Amino acid sequence: MHIAIAGNIGSGKTTLSGLLAKHYGWEAHYEEVDENPYLADFYEDMKRWSFNLQVYFLNSRFSQIVKIRQQTDKTVVQDRTIYEDAYIFATNLYDMGLMSERDFNNYLSLFELMTSLIQPPDLLIYLRASVPTLVRQIELRGRPYEAGIRLDYLKRLNERYEGWMMKYTGSNLLTVNVDDTDFIKDPMALSSIFDKVDAKLHGLF
Ligand SMILES: Nc1ncnc2c1ncn2[C@@H]1O[C@H](COP(=O)(O)OP(=O)(O)OP(=O)(O)O)[C@@H](O)[C@H]1O
């Protein structure tokens, strides 16, 4: 089974993936941030590196999904989906004039080919967080290249997330409001997430 966690930068996907994996005995597949050859350059100069970074993420996310679907005996939790790369990040870069039209069209045609070959996750957990919460969590983890992320960039991404979620029909969807659910510090909040996940999973069998 394939469980995926969606959410803006700093919404807590990696942390929740780890907590779910521990609780349910699932395997967590993370984005390898330290191995990403473009991310730091991208944050320095988005226009120059946007296409390179998006193609890198597309490839990495597609490879993850192929592996997940091959491991039929396991449940895997993935932090961030291929759909967010395209519908949230790449589209936003194009809209901001940080990716050219021909690069964006080229990217989208590759994305459409790839997604025609895969299935959406069996359960999608969306972590909804306001910009102040995102900023606080990004500052807490202190990745140097994320220090310059602008508020309007986070705000635009959040708007895209909300639009995407309103139309999402791909699979079972569970939304967690991160602003009022501190699943890191509050065991009751975490256990309430587990209850909701249980209820969703129940419907899948
Ligand atoms: N398609 C993409 N386009 C641009 N930046 C991306 C894309 N996918 C991921 N990133 C960036 O890569 C970095 C690493 O992502 P990572 O999953 O570690 O953290 P995150 O998105 O901040 O998640 P969380 O804090 O919820 O675990 C972040 O700065 C994120 O915004």
C-alpha cells in the first residue's frame, strides 16, 4: 500500500512520515535533501536552476513510486508526491516567470507521460499550515539555503496547495491542520491523527 504526505515547505511531512512508520511498522521513503545536486543553487538563483531542479525531482519521485509499487508486501509512506512537484512547485515557478514557457511545456509533457504509468497513493494526508507556522518550522530546522525563502513564495505555494486540494479526487484524503495540532509535542494530538488514519485505512480493506 502507498500512503503519501503532502504539504508546503516546513509543514512537517518528514516528521509525520517517521512517526507513522514507527507506529504502523511502515517503511518511510524520504526525499534525499543532502544528495540533491541543485537545491542550494536553486535557492540562490531560481530562474537559472528551476528546470534542472524540477526534472531532478520528477525523476526521483517517479523512481520512488516505481519502487513502492514493486514492494507489494509492504506499506510505504512517502513524504511529498509527484503531483505537488508539478501542480504546486513547477506551475508556481512558471507563473512567477521563473521558468520559461518552453521549459514548462517540456516538463509537463514528461510529467503527463510519467503519471499515465502510475497510480495515485491509496491514502493522501495533507498537512495544512499557515505561513507563520511554516516560517517557524523552517527556522527551527535551520537549513542554510532555506534561510532566504520569501514569505510571498510560501504564500503562493499555500494558495496552490489549497486549490489543488479542493479539486483532489485521486484517493482517500485526510487533512491535518498543523496550526492547531502539535503532533510533535502533544501525544494526544498524535494519537488523534492515528485514529483518523485508522478510520481511513479501514475503508481501504
Ligand atoms: N518540486 C520542487 N520544487 C522546488 N522545491 C522543492 C520541490 N520539492 C521539494 N522542494 C524543496 O526541497 C527542500 C527539501 O524538501 P523536504 O521534503 O526535506 O522538506 P519540506 O518540503 O520542507 O518538508 P517537511 O518540512 O514538511 O518535512 C525544501 O526546501 C523543499 O521546498
